[in-house]
Amino acid sequence: MAQQHEHATPPQDPRAFWEARYGGDQVWSGKVNAALAALAEGLPPGRALDLGCGEGGDVIHLAEVGWDATGVDLAEAAVARARRAAQERGVAERTRFVAADLSDTASGWGPPDDAAAPGFDLVAASFLQSPVALDRERILRHALTLLAPGGRLVLVSHAAPPPWAPAEFAARGHFPSPTDELAMLGVPASGDGTWDVEVAEERTREVTGPDGQPGALEDAVVVVRRR
């Protein structure tokens, strides 16, 4: 006889989870992800897309350095906060924020219907990892199809749990290596006729923990360029 799980916790609805997460005070600092800023520096500005944009820090930074930037997030509360921040920082005309489910690739989070600009020059996904359901592989593989020729996907992910995380958090989380990320994207590490792998490495950054303790975080950083 099958084992009964009378008190099993039902899966949490992702939209409800993220709306609650962003429904109170501001969550993030508003600063750009440092790895994305460094990787985008020196690239000619064009059209950019940020997946899981949260409160818009990366999108706003890209707009400030000349990009036309779109951010997409599941939470309406996050998108509303991002729009206000873009207005306050004077880049509302260079930004576009969309509340949409990234797992639904037909939900309108692709580029605007503009035949003169058929794709994005930069697609960024900074820490697109979730404690609730997220079809990450589907999202990122679809994102590859939105790149214009010469466009880049910049993927920055948690490669290990923070040192202060409880053991159960580390045990249930998935922390990909750069090799894992390339395999998930379906891109050979040496590149192929469609893709060049420009970066695939782990990077360490120094941080301050929640109780003021110093620590180091490990990130998996991957950049692939469409030929």
C-alpha cells in the first residue's frame, strides 16, 4: 500500500510567493549586479532584456549607460517599484518593465514588434534561482532564441550556498557550476557553429553576512555569444 502523507505541504504558488516577497519594504539595494556591470562594460549599447528583474536595479543601470532595457518579473509589486525607481533616476524613457510569467514563453516578454530590431543584443539573468517552482531551463533556452546575431546571454548564478545558510537550505538547493549551466543551455563548452563561449568560470566575491560577519560567495558566471 502506498504511504500516506496526510500532512504534506502543497506546492506554493510562485506568483503568490513573489508578490508576498515584494509586497512590503524594498528588498534589494537598487544597485546593479557587479558581475553584470563589469561584463557589459565596453559593449556597444543596444537592446537589453533582464530576466527576473526584481526591483529593476540591473535594468536601470543599463539604461543609465545607454541601453534600451526591458525587465520582466512575475511580481506586479516588483515591476511597479522598478518603474518608480526608473522614473526617479531619469531613465523611464529608456526602460520598459513587464509583469509576466517567464515560464510562459508566449506571454509577451519578447522584444517589441519592431522589424528594424529583431532581437536583443544582451539578455541577462542574474540569480534566476527560486525556492518555488521555476522552469529555468525552458526560460533560458527560449532566451537564447531572442538574441540578435552577435548578441550575448550573461548568466550569473549562485554556485554554492552562503556560509551562514542552514544545512537544510544547502541540502535542498541546486547550485550549478558553469559546466552545468552550459549543459542546461545545450551549448558545448568549446562553442559550435552558432555559439561562442566567452566566459565560463566561478568567481568569488566578498560580502557581509546578515549579522555583520564577513564571508565569501561563489558565483557561476557564463557568457555565450550568438554568431
